Amino acid sequence: MCLFKAALNFLADGQLHSEKEVSEFLGIPPRLVPETLQQFLEFGINLEHEERGYCILGGLELLD
């Protein structure tokens, strides 16, 4: 599964997830998380970044 799709599935719940949680889930170093999640903005996904972590505002209902 590509990093974008994995991150999207992980953050779709709308909950706040720390950079450490995201990096562990994706299997990438924490320093690569912001760059990876930047793609969300390019697709118009409302990604919120706070000091405590990342979330997709309102969550997403993903379809297969």
C-alpha cells in the first residue's frame, strides 16, 4: 500500500494523531511525516496540523 493511501486510512477517523504515531504506522522516520502528509493538501483534503499532531477535520468516510 502506498504511503499516501496508508496515511489517509490512518487519519480518516478525524482524531488527532501525533507525529510519532503517524511515523510508526507508516514505518518512516518522523522527519518525513510532514513531507508525506503535504500531499493531502494537494488533493484538497482538510489536514489540520497542530503542535500535538495531525488530523483530518471532520474525518473521512472512505469507500472501496
